[in-house]
Amino acid sequence: MVNQNRKLFFLVALPRSGNTLFTSIMNQNPEIAATANSITLEIMKDLFLLKDTDVFKNYPDHKSLDNVLDNVFTNYYQQWPQRIIIDRGPVMTKENFNVMQKHFKPGFKCIVLLRDLMEVFASYMKWYTENPNAFPNRYDCKNDEEKLLMLMNNDGAIVKDLKAIKNSYNYPNICHFIRYNDMITDPEKVFKELYKFLKEPYYPHYFENLKQVNINDIEYDDTVVGKNMHTIRPTIKKETNNYIVPKSIRERYGHIKI
């Protein structure tokens, strides 16, 4: 049964920017489901691209296909018991934004997590060095430079999320920005401000003895991407990271400011 009072928000963020920590904290509230990496925007894209196929062009029934596009999110989350859904995906890329503007009739708002790109790279380096089965180690990359360049491919999550974050600055009326370091150093203040954006009463979150992400009895299967990709520490604290991003990477991407 469709929850007529459901509210949908989006989470836009680079990988290694506190997404899993954010999700664990928000999901303490039984009214809220902050999702893992979501496939909903991919569903929207694939449906929309059907309009470029010969089969559709041969019989261009826009109204019927648009009806499916209009109801993707309603149908996808139909059985979820939570009243508030925070769907994680690069909704603010120009392409996704345009499709959503047309087909998500209620309108939408975004939470945008911000972390310096060099810190993201260093976090990746620490993770894939300490976890040999991490996916960047599965390719024929000889060193950190090649692994980070591989991560920056145009179809990868980092580039998509960078585009989404860049475009989100053009829509401050629908976006709420949270800096990773603020979430780590003063989480209560950050989440109280977030609830004001959500227009919901603050839920008394706790920031110790944190639980790994489990949404409707489903957990991450990190055998797909590599061990500990989505493992969080039980207590919020600034991570010690002594990994140094290669000079060539800093010179190539250091101009990108988030």
C-alpha cells in the first residue's frame, strides 16, 4: 500500500565522504530510511533512453512511457515502511536533474555531503592498501597514480558525483550542504540543522556504538567491491590517514574545490 504521506529526499556525495556514516545515523530514526547506493536513477535513465530505440520511434507512445517514468519512485518504495526516504544517487547532474524535473511531480530536495577531493583520494588509498581484495586492486594498475586515474574514469561514481555537486551549487533553494569534517567534529549540530531542512522534529540521535548499515533486513555485500568498503567505526572520530596523494594526481585534480 502506498504511503500517501511519504517524503522523498536525495543524498548527493562523493564516495568516501561519510555516506555510510550518514546513513547509519539517520536510520536510527524509525521514520527514516537513508538508502545505500540506489539504482532508482539508473532505472529512470534506462526507461528514458527507450525513447531513442527504433521500437519506440516506430510507435511513439510518449504518454504511456511517461506514466511509467512518473511512478518509478512510488513503485520502487511502495513496500518500504518508513515515511521519509533519503535516496542516494547523483540526482543533480544536469541530465538526471532534467529528467527528474519532468517526471518527479512533487519536486525534490537534496542533501549534499562535501569532502575535499584530495581527502577522498587519500581515503581510497588507505582502504585499497589495507584491503587487498578492494576493487581498484583487481585491475592491471601498477601504482597509486594508475589506480586513482582509473577511479576518475568518466563513467565512474566520482566523476558523476562531482558533476552532481557542481550543479547543486546552482540550486541552493533545494539543496542543503553538509561538510564531512563538520559531521565528524560536531555531529549533533549538523543533524539538528538537517532536520530543519527536512522540516521534521529532531530525533535524538546517538553518536557512539554505531551500527553497521542494515535497511529492511538487507546489508551491504562488500564481496562485490572489496572488504570494509562500507564498514564504519562504532564511534565518530577523525580518521588518521598518513597516505599522500601522488604529486601528479594533485597537479591534475587539485584545482577541483568542493
